Amino acid sequence: MSLAVTPRATPGCTDLPVLRERGQREVFCGLTGIVWLHRKIQDAFFLIVGSRTCAHLMQSAAGVMIFAEPRFATAIIEERDLAGLADANAELDRVVERLLARRPDIRLLFLVGSCPSEVIKLDLKRAAARLDTRFAPRVRVLNYSGSGIETTFTQGEDACLAALVPELPEAEDRSPRLLVVGVLPDVVEDQMLRLFAAMGLDRVAVLPPRRSTALPAVGPGTLVLLAQPWLGETARALEARGCRHLPAPFPLGAEGTTGWLRAAADAFDVSPSRFREATALGIARAEKAVAAHRPVLEGKSVFLFPDSQIEVPLARFLARECGMRPLEIGTPYLHRGLLEKELPLLPDGAVLSEGQHVDRQLDRLRAARPDITVCGLGLANPLEAEGFTTKWSIELVFTPIQGYDQAADLAGLFARPLDRARRLRV
Amino acid sequence: MQLAVWTYEGPPHVGAMRIAAAMRDVHLVLHAPQGDTYADLLFTMIERRATRPPVTYTTFQARDLGGDTAKLFRDALIEANDRFRPAAILVGASCTAELIQDDPQGLARTAGLEVPVVPLELPSYAKKENWGAAETFYRVVRAFAGPHAPPPGTVRPPRPSDRPPRANILGPTALGFRHRDDVAEIRRLLARLGVEVNVVAPLGASPADIARLGEADFNVVLYPEIAGTAASWLARSFGQKATRTVPIGVGATRDFVREVAELAGVDPSPVLEEEDSRLPWYSRSVDSTYLTGKRVFVFGDATHAIGCARVAAEELGFTVVGLGTYAREFARDVREAAARYGVDPLVTDDYLEVEAKIAEAAPELVLGTQMERHIAKKHRIPCAVISAPVHVQDFPARYSPVMGFEGANVLFDTFVHPLMMGLEEHLLAMFREDFEFHDEAAPSHLGATATVAAAASSPAAAAVALLRSRRSEASDAPVWTPEATKELGKVPFFVRAKARRNTERYAAERGIRTITVETLYDAKAHFAR
């Protein structure tokens, strides 16, 4: 459990100190990404090969069981499966068979690795290949790991999308095409596609697609624009297919959205006037709507616990568009490569922390006494009880917050707890 | 491997957390991979707990596996002790840590802590949450009460006549279904009987309180799933008898009062004569006539399922058409109870199987867990939650026990409110052709959202839809004439499916291929009770 403050030396970045910590990490594992991935890819099923804990996590993390029979489930490893891996494979085949018989609508099945499946070295890659052959062409079977020992929360999405990359068809030509990568809520995705169309970009595809049968083609002409900051592995896999990553800020707030769109516009030589035309209305609406929340947020200090890796772009939005003061910006991983357009925009005076030692971080929080704390649901009520106003971070990955027309919704997520704290007299 | 969509119980280490979080001055150190901290939010969100559960996790990752995860555990243990200064530390492993076999027990022994350490064996691949809770409670009781046990074979001396009888209340935990209020209710009941409460455990108990368990004359076991193992050990070690009746409902509470009175050597009659439950009168009042014979399906942990089935059958006059549990350890008790109601017991933790059984039984009310609430919603059957696993709604702000005489009042409301109120049902039958009293008129107290959106706009159309849905099930079913279909539409919607089934069965048994209005009424007369 080391603790080290080292100044950052990366050229082009600000000189914010980075606190690196190890200790108890109060974060979800990568399996949790299934909660939004299965809503996005509408003909996919996610079968976790894991323990009762994994099943219990999915049930609890999903919060409420909205779907009577969701498109995810757990093949729970039992004592006899541990005795022999050959039998475990046979058992897995039996479970998959039962599942696919029950769900003829499924076209893509992910076998999702977990901590126990990784530790007992159950080879899900081979299992997926075996089952893929067996159920072809009706169902494709792929695998990735969402285990807590290998992935933190949103890294599960990264692992899932990276597993899809080898499946993408090869583009027939090398002329430029745009690939937007990362799960965005449908409403946001549609808005973004309309904006690209308004700029005159007509070869735009998204990964993951809503139907697994409509995988986008990629190749050396493909320019990749990441919609989320946690997609390092996916970006690397796409680069290996010849795609080029477009460095950009992330589409939070008017500034982030404009920067994100501009990265694509510049790559496709969209004229400045056309870009202005396409974005002016959105910018105006976003700025006007965010301004309505600004009186509540201006000058308020904010402390962010590590959760999804959205913390750096989020802190940038809260500081630059809402006038808030980030005190500590915690992130599970600081991916400098993907954040190169974000880090320089962070205000001075904030501490960046990477990793977590939750008890020490709580000590720092109590010393800093921020006006609002961004944290997970395990910490939120205890902190409220201590008198801290909180914003639970899980909403930042489950709700539409990207793009011009959601900028005020994002600001509103922070204004509401402050507003409540102001109203309550009990 | 078991295919699970939803689970009724978490892993055993979550059971251990429920004990640690219920107690005072106890800390649990769990060897567990990153991600297992999700379990904290069960306590902070569902129960709205205002403090973090007293649990430290090692949250190891892949990079630690190549190194020294044992050291990670040892460091976390020492650090947790320094930071939280508990009176006792429980150590255990979650499913993944169990596989890497770091031996938390041995590591704790060599860590040189002065605080007592209770090691837990929590076999994740064989056992579940309630077992983990029972085992943890038993280990804690053994560790702290054990040293005070008399030598084996010692006969328990009779209670001195100048001291009032004393009992422990065993079983309530964190995240339990209404445990907080049940304890308050049972405390009150015991006080009225003149019985002092020695210790309530694990809820609110410290290790020092556990050490005093032997000072009670007997034990009140509210939740056998949690406290059964510990109570058996206390009976063997201290000669303490334990109650066997769980006071859910008026009848069971009366039995409980008599049982406690006998164990305590006091007279139960003053309490029984002053019984203050409203349930008996409410069930006898005319409005409740309409509750008679309502078909109810009951599923939950064993204690609540058995208790609520008895209330439903004996205290509301319902017909129990299904009874089941996910608690395999208590399958025998549920089988015995099911035999009393003449139904097949359902013992399963497969959510899909429960759904299939509910659909098959076509009950008018489901009493179940959060899972059954979803099943009932999908099948448009009224439902009330009577058992864990729980949801934030199952921790109401108001006082809401399910045990004791007040608990019986709560159960009356709980079972009756999702149903059509008696008078409302009566009016609906009278005016069923009235345009404002059509099939879609949901119980008025449930608000606009309760309307049956999928139903057709008129009873006749609904009957057509009903028959059409049936046709996909069996192609050789008899044919309904248009007049008979229209007449079926006049049958109140809540019994229409049953009328259809009975008529078709009647026709099939007699080889009738075409169902007319006359067939419909012949069948009605045939099946009339």
C-alpha cells in the first residue's frame, strides 16, 4: 500500500500532482458493464461464468430488477465443477444449450469471464470457439473477461468491445470513414449522428451497433472517435486493424462536445463555416441551459472518488462550464493517452489521484469538507449522514449526459443534491 | 453449473456481513477480489444504513496474484484493527479468495493481534447467504459465550424464585425482513408476560453481550434460518430451551405466548385475554366476505412462507394454492405445511421455475419476495412482499412488524390492500356492463397506473382476445359460438379465465365440439360448489 506524490512531467499537460494509492478499492468489477451493454446490443446475451457472488452483484448493481427475464445470466460454478475442468466445460455447454433453446432471439452470446473462472483457469476463449462452431451460423459466441481481478467497472465495456474488434468486417476501400466507439444512450447517439450528417459526414458508423448482425467495417481508412474515456484496449485493437485514433476531449458539456465533434470535422476537412453552422444551435442551447444551473453550482467545491474513469472530463466540465472547484479528482486509472486533450483543461489547485485506499481518501475528504462529493452508492448514504452532500457516480454511466442537449441535465445532476440540501428543514 | 437469472440468496460471505453489520464493536476482514465491495451498497442503499458496514476487503487484483496475496490480507487485517479498534474481528474469504487458499485463519493467528479473532469457513460453491449468516452467528456465539459454558453434563439450576424469567431474542440481522420492528414488538410482548430480555442478538449486540447469553433462562428464536444453529448449541452447552413457534399471525402469536409462558413458568392468560389485534374482527366484518376463498400463492424463506400461509388460510379465509421456499435447509418444514393445505410443496431457488408454477396455479394473490413481485407484475396478479430478499420498500419509515399481534394487523393490511376491496368488487360485479365499470377499472386505491393496459376495450373484445390466446395453446380445443363468446364477456374479468377453462374442460370431457351459451351455463352448474 504505497503512497507517492509525483509531479507529472508529460509535456503539454498541466502540472497537477498525482497521488497514486493502493489499498481497499471501493469500485465495481467489469461485469457491471453488462447492465448497459445488454441494453445497447439488443440481440446479445451476456452469460457470466462465475459464482453466486457474480449473480448477486448483477442483481444488486442493476439496482432494481427492471426486466423480468433480462438478457444476462450467470452460470454459477458449483463444487463439482471445481473438481474437474473437463466436466466444467461439459456443464457450460449444457447451460448454453438450455439458454439458447430458451432464447431463439439471441444472435450473439458473450461468455463473460469472472474472478473465479480466471482463477481456476477455465479457458473461455476455447469454450467460445467450440460453442461458436456448434451454433454457427445462427449464434456467434465470443468471450471477454469482466473479472474484478482484471477489470474495474467500465473496463468491462472496454474488454467487451475489444473482443468485438476481430469480428468487424474489413472495409472494402481505404477512403476515410468515421467510427464512433463506446456505448452512448440511443438518444445521444442519434443526436450525434444528426450532427455529423449536418457537417456532411456520410460514412459514420458506431461500435457497438444496436444489432450484432450489423457490425461496422473497419480498415486503414477508418478514423476512430472514442465516446468514452475508458476504451484504451478497444482503441489499441482498432489501431492494430489499421484504424487511426482521433485525439479529442470527451463530449461532456458544450466545450467537450464541440471539441469532440471538431476532432472529426478537422479529420474530414469540414470547413469552419459548415462546422459553425452545424454546431451553433447546439452550443447556444447548451450554454443557455447550463447557465440556469450555474447560480447553484458556481464556486462550490467538489471531491470525486474514483469510479468509472469519467472523472477527469467531468471535473473539466464542472470547473469550466459550471464554475465549480474540483479539490480531488480520483480515477481508477489515469489513461494519459486518451486524456491528452482533457488534462490541460483541468484547473490548477486540484489533486489528481489514481487508484484508491478508501479509508485514507475518506480522511482527506473529511479534511477537505467539499460542498459536494461524487462517490459510489456504498459510500453515499454514510457520507450524507455525516453531513456531506453527495452525487452518486453510477448515474454518470447509466444516464444520457453527453452532447449539447444533455449538458444541462449533467449540470442538473449536481444542482439537485445541493438544492435539496438547501430546501430541507428537518 | 446452475443457470441463474436472479438469485434468492447471495453468497455465504454476504450472510457473514449481515451478522457483522448487525452487531456492535465487530469488524469483518474479507479476503476478496476487487468488485466484491458491491455488497456494501445492499446495506447503505436498501436498508438506508447511515454508516458503512464494518467490513474491510483486501480487493486484490491480478497483479497481486503473482505476488503475495497473503501479505495483502495480513496488512489489511492489521490496518483495519488499528483504524477501527473493534472488540472482535471476524475473518473470512469470498468465493475467489477461497480458491487461492491463503488461509485467512492461519494468517490471523500469526498476525499477533490482541483482539479476539473469529475465523469463518464460508464454502461459497456449496452454501448460500442464510447458511453463511447462521454459521457466522454460531461461530460468534461459540467464541464469546463458549468460555462461560458450564462443564458438559451440568444440569441447569432452576431459576431463583425472586428473579423474573429472562430470555434472549435470537436471529434478527441487518438486511432482514422487518427484523427491526419484529424485535420491538416481541420485546413488548415478553414484557407483558413479565419476561425480561437478557440479550438481543446479533442485532445490536456486542461481543460482551454475546458472552452473557448463558445468563438467560431460555431463548426466543425468531428466525430459525439465522439462529437455529446457535440456539441448538446453546441448548447443548447451557441447557437453554428455545421457542419453536414463530409468532406470525394471531394464531401463531397465541401459540407463542403459551410456549413462552411455559418456558418462563408464568401465566399466559392475562396476555391472551387482553389480546389487542384487530385482525380477527376485520376478517369477520362483512367487507371481508369477498376475501373468502381467494386463491393465494405463497413463496419465500421458510419462516415467513409458512407463517403467512397459515395467516392466509386460517385468518383471512384464503385458499392456499401454492406454497414454496428457496431455503432448501428448511424443505421439510415447508413440505409439512404444504401437506396441511393439500398443495405440492415447491422447493427451488430457480426463479424461472417459480414463475412457471405461479403461472400454472393462476392465483389471485401472490405473497412472495421481490422476485415474485416482478413475476406477479408480469402476469398482472396482485402481490405483497412477505420475505427477504428485500428491496428498499421493505424498510418502511413507519413501525411495521410482521410478528406479534401488531404484526398480524400489518399482515391483514399487507394481504388485503393489493386486492379489490370487498365493496368495490361487489359493485363491479353488479355494474360490470357499465361503461365506467369496465374490465379495465382497476382498484381505485391503486391509482391510474394500475389499469390493465393490455386488456381490450370492451368485455366482449377481451373475451375474444382471451379465446384467441387460448387457441395458440391447443389447436384441438372446442370452438366457441359468437353468442357464447359474448356471454363469456359478461363474466367478471377476474374469473373469466377460470370460466373459460371450466367450460372447455366440461366440453372436452363430454366430446362437445361447439360451445354454446347453454354449454357455458351447463358447465357453470356442473362446477358450482
